[in-house]
Amino acid sequence: LYAATEEINNTGFGRIFPAPSSNDKMETEEEDDEIPSEFISRRDLEKNRLSKEEMEKFSVFKNYEPGDPNCRIYVKNLAKQVQEKDLKFIFGRYVDFQSEVERNMFDIRLMKEGRMKGQAFIGLPNEKAAAKALKEANGYVLFEKPMVVQFARSARPKQDASEGKRKK
């Protein structure tokens, strides 16, 4: 009887009894890439995120527009040492890894060379997850550079693009 309930509850094991003394154990576990619990905590995300005022000092946020909500987000201003695992660590928290569908929709494309260097596209399971990720991760400082997180523009050319944008 107990084994069955244990299996159901094993997804969030460390959260129920916060034991402040046991954080030496936690550090060793974070090495393993496959544990869903090793994504960034909301606290760390908030702690290392620029405030609105700080963002205004960076030119990369100058004309910041989140874009039209969809399930893909676009991240720019990434430091050169950023790797896919760093992005997985941050954005993986918006994916339910118990669900095969969500797992398969989670997709990270990090550009490492050419003029797209320092940019990434991240596919999330749905628009709600993407909106949450955008809100919480925009301005997060990764390797001393604040990430700029926006909704990705769709690959389809928009009909009104010629009128709207080009007039200078």
C-alpha cells in the first residue's frame, strides 16, 4: 500500500519538509541533468533578475517589445559561454517533464555562430508557459549578461509588414 502512494508523490520530494541543514546533499544532485527537480528555483530567478529600473539602463532593453504571445520564445543578449543546458536549467521549469507531449514540445535552439550568435529560440508546450517564462526570465542575468526574452515572431511573413514597419 505504501509503495504505491510513494510512487505517485515522488515528483516533489524535497518540497514538503524544508530541512535547512541538508543543503550539502542538494549540491551534489544538481550535477545530474535528468532530474526534473534541478531546474532553477523561482527565488534564484528573481534574485538574479534586473529590476525594471536597472533594465532601463541597458541599451538592449531600450525598445523592448514582448511581441505577440505564442508558444515559442526568443532570447537574445546571451553570453558566449551560455550552453543549451543553461537554458534548459532556466526554461525547463515551465515544462511538465512527466508529460511526454510537453517534453517533446520543449525545444532549445541556441545559435553559436554567425550573426545569430548569442540568440536562442525556445519552444514551450503552450502559450501560457511561454508567457510565464517571458515574464519571469526577461532580464535574468546569466554569465553577467541580462537575457532579453521576447515572444518569437512567427516564420510566416505577415501581410501588413510592408506598410507597418518600413515607413521611416
